[in-house]
Amino acid sequence: MKAKPSRARIATPEGLDAVYGVHAVRALFERGQPPRELWLQEGRAEARLDTLQESARQSGTKCVGVSRETLDGVAKGAVHQGVIAFAPPLKAESEEALWFRLGAWQQSSPPLLLILDGVTDPHNFGACLRSADAAGAHGVIVPKDKAAPLNATVRKVACGAADVTPVYQVTNLSRAMARLKTHGVWIVGTAGESAQSLYEVDLMGPVAIVMGAEGKGMRRLTREGCDLLAKLPMTGSVSSLNVSVATGVCLFEAVRQRHVS
């Protein structure tokens, strides 16, 4: 199916989010969440986007051929790889949904949660969601304030993980952490000054790993709400890792422990 060319200036569909990049757009179709409309770059790029056009045809998604300049304008300079989809905006899950899920836990493995405290950069947020999905984490908890939005950049970086990983938005993070403990969840905060290594911590049971913002780390109340603090051993010349990289290391240590058993 050839994308229908549009020579006139066209407006973006109202009420929908732009999702750009081949992997992020492909993930929408693979997850059974096809976009409402698909814009494809005209010319040579169309050949390498044939599979997306076929997915759009099978799902009834409207395809429109546009210029690269049009795509550049929508993506605001970000790398779109010749394709932009328009899909319903992502929405965070409610705090009540988190408590309901924990109260009626039916998974075979204990809860593995990620808490992000003060991570406001969408690129880091998207990368954290990608790591969380890859590690099989059951959800990501963020505060309503001082948190990155669930936007197109997050979707692009997450490569589909943002559409399937539950993000629970809580009003008061320290209060939510206290309630997690009543559900038997052990809360492990990450702090470079801790004397205990992450590799010495038991991550086999219900656990929530807390990552703070780059530079500032966790806020005081968040730190005080942790059951224990652990560090990643650093043997090189740098003193810290990017928050998304550190998130991946921490989550996959939990995966390693659970699989070894």
C-alpha cells in the first residue's frame, strides 16, 4: 500500500500524541495498539518502511505521505527515521490501581518495582522504562511533581516499553513508600555513600528499587523512607553512572538473583 501523498500543508490530528521512530511505531502495531494515523516520508525512505505500511493496511490505519521537512517540524528536530504515528496519549495509572494490584497479587514471582524520585528528563525516563520492561519489572512509581511527562520523547527512547510498562503516579512519594511496606515490599534506595554493595542485598522477595535524580540523588524524605541503602561498586575514574544505566544494573541484579534460585 502506497502512502497517500499530501502536497498541501496538513495539520496534525487533534488530541493525539506524535510517536516517532521506526522501533517505537512498530511497537504500537506489535502490541495490538495501532495508531490512528501514520505519516511516512515520501521518496526513497518509503521502500524501507514497507512493513509499517503493511501493518497499517491490516489494521486500518490511515497512511499519509509527507515531506521530510514536515516530519522534521512535528518531531522538532528529533530523529524520526522517516515515520511519525499519531496515537492516543499515554496515561499514568492511578495510585489506587497500584494498591489494588498489590492487594490481589496473582503473579508467580514477587513484585519487582522501580521508584523514580526526581527524574525529570524524558530521555532518562524513557530509558528507565525500557530497562524496567526488559527486566520484567511489574511497574514504575513516580511522583506527580518533579517527574518527566509521558510524552513522545519518552515513547521514542523506550522503544515500546512506555506503552506496556505500568507507570503509577502517586501524590506523595514518601507516604506511598510507607504504604508499600504494609504490602510486604522491601524498599532499597541507591546511594553512592552507602557502605553496603547492591550485590550484598537480598532482592529475592517483594522489592522496590529507588533511583534518585542525577546529581541530587534521592530527596531527604525519600531516603529516610528506604529500608536500606546500597551502592554500585565503582572501580573506574568516574564517580557515578547515568540514572538509566544504574537502573538497568540494579534491576538486572534482581533478575540474576531470582533466576539463579
